[in-house]
Amino acid sequence: MELNNEQIRQILDGDGTYRQKYYRIYGENVSKDTARHRLNRLRERIDGNYVVDQCANVFKEKININSNGQQCSEKLLECSNEQLKDPEYLLQMHGYDTKKFQLVSATASIWQTSASTGKVLYSSKIHVQPLNAEQNVFRMIDNTVENLLKKKTNGVVSKVKFDHKSTHKDGQHTKFLEVCLPDLHFGLTENEDENSLSAFEELFDSKIISILDVIDKAEPDMVDLVFLGDILHYDTAQKTTTKGTPQCSNVSFEKTFTTASEELVHLVNCVYNELAVHENWSGILRVIYVPGNHDTVLGYALMTVVGAYFHDVSNITFDLRQTDRKYTMYGTNLVGFIHGDMNSKRLNQWLYNDARHLISSAKQIEIHCGHLHSEQVVEDNNVITRHLPTICGVSPYEKKQGYHSVRRLSAFLWDGDEGLQNIFYI
């Protein structure tokens, strides 16, 4: 029941203990001292001709900013008891972006009950501190996208409009180029004393040039850039894999993600512009992604960022469906994509179930995967399974165990009818 000032005064002047009077006015049980303190303050306000609804005007909102970046905010909130226990609610009601700040501590006490609405006003005081990127993945992603877009100019991506040609040209079969990029492991540290990320960045840039040379030689009708997982070396700010295995890296969480984003944008942009000058190109560049075991979460976030950068380019498509197995048809050739950490006995069998409707029309069937960081080819039951090599480095642990492999990438040139024509090593 709503109470006006006169009714409240009658309760204050009437019989009963402080706690009983407080309950009649506010409907809450509090300690004797709390009830006496708040009722005496309430009486002073009423005697001073302040109506209950005007109590909010007496409260002075405050905000203090400390030298260490922490902030303290005091504000009146009209809310429920449960909402006072919700950190996100408190941050939002005090005017803080939950993607940029975290709650350090919070206290609240009843300030007043509104006579007109019956709702409770709380005096809320919170301490907050800014989040750094390692504490908040969302902020890191936002910052990366923002920085990428700042660098984007009209000349970064060609705005050429292409007519989609038929799948055959001048009687020739369609040619598909599949460029595989497994296990890049951005952020992996090879030597503790070196900036491994900068060294790998230079290596990756050189491989982009080599990929463009392959495109120039192959003159394909269509091109796929296939990322077979583990683009990033780790998946958390603590530098662990998705499952929590610690990884060797002297590169910060945010730097790894930012560098990988910039490099992949650069790769897609260079390939796109290289294709634009070839007459045979049908006008579509596809980017296909399957997750790995090192970066299941951040790898997907990374590819989403790259896809967002090219969202206004209709000739580039991104297959970011959240499944760890994908496949495509290059004419009459069925090729499956998977990271490669599946049980080896089932590695060449999943395609028969996932692409059952295409098996009968496929003249050649292959599965391309990474994970082992070395090239291995097995043919079984008419399916060729290829574990593909990578350009990533070798961690100190792998060196100690004697693991080494040829650092290179593979690109496959498919003829729509005649099957695999060439394998280019980069």
C-alpha cells in the first residue's frame, strides 16, 4: 500500500518499536539500530517539508577517479534486491560499458521508499576498474576490428564487379585451385630470446607472394583458401589450448590476435586482387575454415573478424559454419576438410556419412587435414587421406623431442572432370 507523508508521520508517532514501525513503512525486517537510524532520518526529512518522492533530489551523485585507473561511483537506484547482486546490472546502471569495465566491489543500502510508487530507492556505491584486452575477449575483438577498419582505404580491396562465367570455358574443363593453410600457430615461440611473432610474420608475407605466383601459373577458374585449424597457438589469456594445455609463447594475447588478423586480411586481399586480373577467374574467392584443437574459440573469432572486414565485397565468401568437418565438390572430385585430431581409424570414414549423397557421383575422393605438422599420405578403401605440411615453427619441447619437418604449404589444382592435375609446394 502506498503511504503519504501524513500516514508515515502517524506510524512514526504511534506505538511500536523501531523495527515494527520500519516494517510497516518499508515492508522489510532490519536491525534495531538500522531501523532507528533510518526512521530518524526519515522524520527529519518530513519535518523539513521534504516529501518522500523528493528524497532523490537530496542525494548527491558522486564519481571519483583514482590514479591507478579505478573509479568509484555513488548513485541512487530504483531496483530490486536481486538486481543489486547482478554485476552487469550495476555497471550498466552506473553508466559503465560492461565490455570495458569490471566490478571490483559494491555496497548498497536503502535510501527511501517512494510514496507514489512504493518502490525502493537504494544508495548504491561501486568500485570499478578498466578491463584490459586479456581480461575481456570481446574488447580485444572490438579493438581489432576498429583498428583494421581505420587502416582500410578505398584502394585496399578492388571494387571490381565480375560476371559469373559458366563452369566451362572454350570447351575446357573448370580448374579449381585449393590452397591449404593448416596449423599456422601464430604466437608460437621457437626461441625464448627471439621475437618469434615478427619472424613468422615476415615468413608468412613471403608465402603470400609465393601463393600469388602459384595462382599466376595455374590460372584457375575458382580459388579456395582453406584454413584447417590451429591458426593461433593458444586459446586463452593464460596461453593454454582450448582444453587447458599450457603452450610456449613469449607473445601477448592481444598482439597474437591482432597480428594474425592483419596477416589474414592481407592474404585474402592480395589473393583477391591477383585473381582480378585473370580472365579465367569466375569471380568467386572462397575462404573455408574448420576449427583446430589449439584455438577452437579464438580461431573462430579471428575468422569472423576477417570475414567482417570483407563483408561488403560480394565476390569473397566465408564458410564459417560451426562444424569441425566440411567438404566440397571440385567438379566430380569430392574433398573433405578436417583438422586431423580425429581417431585415425575413423579419419577416412566420416566423409561416407557426411557426404553420402555425393559419393556415387565422385570420381575421386580425398580428405585433407593438418594436425601432424608433416606430410603423410594414406590410401584406403578408395579414399586418399592427406596430412598436410605447415610453415609453423617448432616449439622448444618439439625440438627437445627431435620433431622436425619440412616447412611448406600445399596447393592442389583440380580439373572438374579429370581430377587432380598438380600439387604446388610453397
